[in-house]
Amino acid sequence: MKLFGLMLVAALVVVPLTRPAQASAEDSAAVVATVEAFHAALKAGDAKAATALLAPDVVVLEGGHLETREEYLAHHLAADIAFTQAVDTQRGPLDAQVDGAVAWTYTTSTSTGTFKSRDIRSAGAESMVLSRTPDGWRIRSIHWSSHTLKQK
């Protein structure tokens, strides 16, 4: 009986430590709103609003390359805005997971249109990592990948 009591106490101590933190619906909604606001800023051509949602140490991974915040803002943000404005992108459902002060999202998309005289017909995937800050959720990492869809 003593052994059973010790096992019960150990279980009561260990189980709460190993269970992931439960995210509130408010946290999940705020994370989704941050990602949606980033995409809306790109579509609107609002570089300032998009930049405000990026953490100071954000990294952007795309096409086998990694860009720091400074590199992304100097070389890639304007192109992302131009592409987003020129091409119709249909995004799938955005799934958000929150664990304490860290969150991650993922979604897929299809893009069609013309960009720089090139026909675009592609499928893409996106994941982002966000962290809670005193100013709200900020994007710490973006990973984009895509491939050309075959013609039917």
C-alpha cells in the first residue's frame, strides 16, 4: 500500500509537468490574426505594417535560402509585396498551435496569375513560428515553399 501511495504522489507531480500547456481560444485567435494581418499588409502594399509584425530576430526561409530581418527587408519584402499584389493566391485553412509564449502556424495555398511576364500556377506551403511579446504576437520565423503545378 505504501508503494501504491508513493506511485500515486509521483504521478500527480510528474503528469502536470509533462502535459503541454493548453492554449486559450483567445491566444489561437490572436496568432491567426497576426498571420492574417501580415498577409493583408503584403496584399495592401503596406511594408510598414508587415514589418511591424516581424520580430527583430525573424528569419525567413525560402528557396533553400535563409534571410535575416535586415536582408529580408532590403531584398525580399518588396518582391513579396509585388508578387502578392499581382497573383491571386487562395490560402487553405490556417492551423495555429499555441504552447505558452510560443505558437506555430501552417497552411497551404495555390497561386495563379502573371508575375513579371511569367505565368504562375503553383502550390505552396507556409509555416510560421511566433512568440508572445508585450506588444502582441510577433513572427519569429517564416518558411515558404512552392512548386509549379502541372498543366491539366
